Amino acid sequence: MRSRTRPRSGNAVTELLRGVGSYTLVALALAFFALPLLWLATAPFDRHPGITASVPDFTLDNFKRLWDNPNAVNSLASSVILAVGSAVLVVALSALAAYALSRVRIPGRDGLLYALLLLSSIVTGTAAMVPIFLLAAELNLVDSYLGVILVLTGGLLPAAIFILKDFMDTTPRSYEESARVFGASPLRVMWDIVVPVVRPGLATVGVWTVAQVWGNFLIPFLLLRSPDKSPAAVVMYTFYTEGGQPDLALISTFSLLYSLPVVLMFLFVSRRYGFRFHGGIKA
């Protein structure tokens, strides 16, 4: 009996050690990612914030200083304009293109999709900045929101089409055929039949687009010349003290306000659609 129970006890100890090791690694990983978030949550309310997370010397003066900054509030408004404008264009155009590519059989369709996805990685890259700037200058789009929105849309559109095509492929075609029998036009079929089914996909692309535009620095920095039009991602790099050191009070406070819209949008869409890859047609 002893010879039979010893291996079992040895296996139990081994499993226990493995479990302890796994939980320890998970705890260390969570701590690694939680410390920056803890600093972001406490530093804006600290009278003298540092680079370490600590119990804050509570104050709201940092928010007052940020409000008095002439470019901080305007930059958040500029970020909203760029993000919303790009999201509307990307969602609308990618939905139309993905629906067409899903329903129309053309030679080399899959190759075209992969080529678009490949090109999307270089359209907004640093290698394309010079031709993009020259093109925007020729079209009088420098220092305009429209120019930035069009460039960002062009860079994000191929990947959005690639994502939405999978949603379009799962839409039952019997619904569309029934609508066509009653004389519905293709746009009417898409709006009343396809869009309700692929709403989670549209929401996913919308959130992804806003997140990409919200944190984009290079293109707005290159195309927007007026300080009052610069988005938050650009203005954040101007918060320095008179001695040339980063102003941690303003940076932390602005970072907290800067991150809230994207987090709230993600929570709203996640609760509304759950990012589940299916939908339904309302009766």
C-alpha cells in the first residue's frame, strides 16, 4: 500500500508546485501591466507626481492647470473630429466594398484583398510621408482636418475591408433573395438586411478605427500646421517645464483625460454588442 500511495502523493506535490508557479507568473504579469495603470490613476491627483506609483498628496490643481493650457482642450476636440470623421468614412466605405467583394465573383479577388492589406501597412508609413505631403499640398489639404481624415482613411480602409468581408460572407443569402423578390434595390437590401446582421463587425471596425486615429501622431504632426488644430497625440509632446523636463503633472492629467473616451467607447460597444461575431435581423 505504501508503494502505491507514494507516487500519488508525489504527483500531488508536483501538481501543487506547478499550480503555485503558474499563479505566481500570472500575478507577476498582472503587476507588470497594472503598475502603469495605477500610476495613471493616482498621478493626476498628486501635488508632486513622480515616476513611481505612490499614495498621492491629493489635489485638483493639476486639472485646473490643464484647463488653463490654451491648447489642451482644443486638442481633445481636434482628436474627436479626426476620429469620428475617419470612423464614419472607414465604416461606410469598407462596408460597401466588403459587401461587393463578398457577393461578386471576380478573378483574383482573394489576391486583391491580400494586396490591399499589404499596401495598407505602407500607405501611412514613414516611407510614404513625402509623397503624401506633396499630394496634400497640391490639393490644398495641408493644415486641414479633411486632409488628415482622407489620409488616415486611405491607410485604414484596406484592413477594414479585409475584416468586414468575413462578416459579409456569413450573412445568409436567402434573406437577400427574399428582399429582391419584392423589388428591393441592392442598397436597400444592404441597409435593411445585411447591416443588421453585421452590426457587431461594423462596431468592431468603428472602435478599431477610432483607436488607431486617436493615438496617431505622425500624420497630424506632418499635415496640421496650426497649433489650435493639433490633436491630443501631438499636443501631449509639448508639455515641458521651463527647464526642458517633462511636466509630469500635466502629462499624467492629460493622459487620464485622453484615455477616457476610448475606454468608455470600448465599454459601451462591448456591452451593446459584446464583440460577438454574429448578429440578427429585428422583426
